[in-house]
Amino acid sequence: MRRSVELLGALLLVVALAGAQTAQRANSATASDDRFFVDKIYPVLEAAECRMCHNDNGVASATRVHFPPPDAKPDAIRAFGLALSAVVDRNNPDASLLLRKPTARVAHGGGERIKKGTGEEAALQSWIAYLAKLTPADLNAALSRLKSDRGPAATTLVRRLTHSQYNNTVRDLLGDFTRPADQFPQEDYLHGFTNQAEGQSIPPILAEAYTVASEKLAATAFRHGDTQGLVPCKASSPSDAACRDRFIPEFGLKAVRRPLTPLETSGYTTLFTQTATQKKDFLAGIQLVVEAMLQSPSFLFHLEDGPNGASRQYGIASRLSYFLWDTMPDAELLRAAAAGEFETAANIRKFALRMMDTPQSRRAFEGFVGQWTRFDRVLGSVRNARQYTDFNPSLLASMTAETKHLLNHLVWGYKNFIEMFSADYTFLSARLAQLYGLDAPPEDFGVVKYPAGSTRAGILGHAGFLTLTGNPTETSPTARGLYVRENFLCQEVPPPPPGVDPTLPAVSAEKPMTTRERLGAHVGNRNCSSCHNLIDPIGFGLEGFDNVGRFREKVTIRTAQLRDAVTNAQTASRYIDLPLDTKGYIQ
């Protein structure tokens, strides 16, 4: 998107002086032409909500139309306007995809976004006519004048430690295994993960939790003396300056993942001296320093650069460590940062390979898998107890373990990662094998090959995925298709427009319907169809599995209980078997 965003520029300063070169013609347009796309056309496309799909991560990201960022400068918007020439038919402007797609004259996943016969369509047609008249030389000359404009200048992202990273860091820093962050306010998931900088604010309740945790952690660390060996020297007095001056920079380097600045060192030294002198206790001063460091923004956040432009070497060490290990850098990474060994990509690769060949990287990978596939939601799933009598936490734990075993097998066994979706085998416990109707392996989570003709394959056939994307009483093709789009294809599907009623038609004894048939109501609704046509067909292809992952050839509909009109007595529930249509597709 960023590249095509640059295309519009000093909008074709068109009328040339007699005898001017083609390039000069493109550089001398009138002011009204220069603003036409920005003032007239761009607002039409924005009002039609084309951006929601035509962006880097949208469901139309693979097309030739990519919107600039929402805060793009005018030149970037002009560049986008010129880039639209890629979907203009110069010989027959009325046949241009730029006109026929948004007006739904041809198949368009987004449906009709601009109504035919309106002023908006007329404005778009005028721009198409303008683009069609531009010669390639005109267009290239205009584009050559455009400077790179990728929106606001790049800024350094500052990421807060996730709760998992916090727990792992205090474990490795203090030897504390109490996992204090498990008691913090729940983290927000953004784009499927909890480490996205945009979603990592510190509300007052979390700030208070950090304060309480730092007090407890520091107190525990020195409750029975320095049992963890945090102080690298033996103090000769309550205010031993030599031991203090060794502890503060050494512990500070590990705590904030870079050398302390002189100002920071001075502040911690003053804090130690006041406390140790007042209480006549060396460890009391050390304890307060540790407590203060655990509340420092430099501890709680990843900083790519330290204060006053400190070396990025330590920032790289931290980013490597928290990415590959989910915890603080070890002594070797800090040593390498001090020696400037992260200057080259080859060296960074060397360290990354070393880090990946450790148990920490496997634990971190499992944490990534757990967030990516939302194990938290799987483990929290509920089902109608009357319909699913054997649905329990033990079964849910087996579901997440199955997915974890497959992905570990692929990554650490250096397999073809496409097998994530195509594998004709899986890793089952006896409980899951029973759910799948297969023989149990000799030991839990041993490899089990699916029988010939099985429709189950890869992660989309896992009970965890099928449970995650189901409802308490039925399947949800919409949820399954949405998950595939967003989590596996990395595409953003626009949210439903406000005021839309998502309720599906009720099922009755007189009118039994499958979920696919009930979802037909959305396809017929213009406000719903544009997105449902993109996600529901994917889910329809998975309707051969129920909402806990069992294979099925038909769906059993339980109609609402009826009352006899004469006696008012409630009759038994009625069950109706309906054939399934499991044809699906993706576009």
C-alpha cells in the first residue's frame, strides 16, 4: 500500500506552453485539477468504506487498489489517485474495474459500495475519464515528481512487558516463581496478541498492581537475607559504599537491560543511602533499590534506545530475548551488546540460532501458539450440558495439547509448514481419539494417521479450532470463516455496520433449517452480504464437523418445545435430521 500511496503528486499541471515536452505538460496542471481527486473523489471512496478491505491487511490486500494510511498527507492521496490508473481501461473507460467493481456491475466481494446513477458515481466516472486520457509518458512524468511520502515519520515503538514476560523476567532476575502477573488485570488482545504496543496502556489499576507486586517481590527477595545471591559482595557495614556501588550498576544492567545512566545511578544511590542509614541495615537499602527499579518504566517497557540515545545494541539484545525467549536477556546477550556484536545481520542471526536451540525458545513458542490460536478461549469454552454430557475441562486441555504437539512437530522437526493445514496425521490422547472415532495411540499424544478418505486434515480439523469457532449449541460458519481470514490469512474483515440485527431466523418444527440455510438471510441483506460472502463460504466447508469437532454427515435440529393447544401440556422436544451441504470456497 505504501508504495502505491505515493503516486499522485503535483496533480498534473496540465496545460503546457507551446512546444513543451510531454514531461513538462504533466508538471503544469491547474490548481483545480490538482485538488480534484483530494476534494471530490477521495471523500466518495472513503464514504463507500472501500478502505476497510483495500488496505495492507484487508481482505482485498492482494488487489491493485491500496488506500494510503488514514492520516496520509495530500501528496500521498494524490499519488493514490494516479495509482488507480492500474484499474482503468484506457480504450473503454466504462469497462474499467474502478467503475464496475464498486457499483457491483461485476462480482465484487464488497458488494455495491457506490449506487448507480448517483452524483458519486458521476464524479468517479469523471476521474476515470481523466486517467484514461493520460498517456504513459504523462503518468510517468507526474509520478517521477512525487517524493516518498509514507505518512508520519517512523517512531520507535515502546512495548510494555506482557504479563507472561513480567513473570518470566522476575523469575530470572530475582529467582521468584510466584507468577505475580497472574493477578494483574487481564490483558487486552489486539490483532490476536497481547504484545501490540497500541493496546498496552497502563490504566491506574495496573499501575497499582505494579506497585504492590514490586513491594512483595523485593520483600520476598530479602526476607531471610540474600538467599538468591543478588548482592555480588559482602557488606562490611550498613552503608558500605563499595558494595553498594558494585550492586547498583550490576543489578541495574540486568533489570533495565542496559547500563544505568549517571542520573539513574545517582538516584538509586541516594535512595539506598537514606534507607540503609536510617534503618542501619544494608539489605534494607538494597531492598528499596530493587523495589524502585521494578517500578521504573525502563524495567516495565522495552526501549529500543536508552535515554539520551544509548546504544541500540542493548535494545537489540532485549528484542531478541523477549521475542525468542519471552524473558530478559541473559549474561551472554548483555555481554555481546556491550561488545557491539549486534552490528551485522550475520551476527544477529548467529545469536538467534543459539537462542532457538534452548528449552526457553520452545516454551516461548508454545506461548506464541497459545495466543495465536487463542487457547484461553478454547479452555473457557462452554457447551449445552444436555447435548454434550462428556464435555469437560480435561477434554478442552487435550484439544489445546493436540494443536501444540502438531506445531511443535513442524517447527522443531523442520517440517514443511504447509502441513499445518494439510497434515493427514495428528497427535491424540485417548479422550480425543474417542471424540474423533479413532483408535487411541499406545501413549497419550502419540502420532495417529487419519484413515483413507478422512475429511479431517491439519489444524482446521482439530477439535480445538472447531470448538473455538463454535457456539454453545451449534456451529458457526461465520466465526470459522472469520478466524481463517484474520488469523491464518492475516486479513482484516470490517466489523458489522451499526444497527444490524445479527439474529438468525428461528428454527421450528414447521420450518427446520440448517445453519447454512439460516445464514442465507445475511446474503440477501446488502448491509451484511459484502462481508458474509467473504467469510461464510469458508465456514460452510467445515460444516462436516460439529461445534466440538466431531465428524457428522447430517445435522440434528432440536426444535422448540411445543404445547398442546387443548391441554396446554408440554410435548416432548422434536428432533429432525437434515442433510448437510459442506461445499465451501474462498475468494
